[in-house]
Amino acid sequence: MEGHRMDLQNMDLKGGSLQISTEVIGKIARCAALEIEGVAEVSCGKQNRKVKDLLERATVQSPVTVEMRDGTAEITLEIVAAFGARIPAVAEKVQENVKSAVQNMTNVTVSRVDLVIAGLAPAAEPQA
């Protein structure tokens, strides 16, 4: 998988330097999105099957894309919404949560969070 080298965000620390890969930023974004009610899944499949599976899938279509521009991150997430969720309202909450989680954990400024609603999760069966 050459050609696409790992994208690293460099920061200076007192005793040296810190590098945060865009993959880590993507993971934080994914977890932050999953915290929001109305988001059934981020990506094209169930929770982390196995790392190998995930890597194979990731090369096909990554559910979270992080692009660094001038030291700020532009994040795109593919989301499966829960059926019945008010998608615009859920989307706004996801944007806020992703922005604040990434900025708090990494100090990387998030300039935009783009969301793609890639699917709808079927409604849960009502309890009899």
C-alpha cells in the first residue's frame, strides 16, 4: 500500500516532537460520531470485525477520511443513520461532537466536518 504514506500531523513539544497520524484523528472522529443518538454506524459494516478485515475494507472505501490542509483537518464521515432519526439534527450534533473531540484530544483544528448518510439502519422491532 505504498503511494499513500501515512499522513502525520507534527507538533512541537518541550522535549521533542509529537506526531499524530490522520488515522488516529479518524478514529477519534468515528468514536465521537457513534456517541450521538441516531447514528447506527460509521462506515460500511459492523463494528471492528478484525483488524485485517478492516484494513482490507479501508483500502476499498474508508468510512472516515481526514485531509490535512495548512495544519487544519477536514473530516468526512460516512454514517448509517438510525431509522426515524431526524437526520439534519443528528448531523449537527455529530459535527459538533467530532469537532470538539478531535480538537480536545489532539489540538488539531477541525475546519469542517462533512457527513455522508450512506445508509439507514432498520428500525428496532417494537417490544411485544
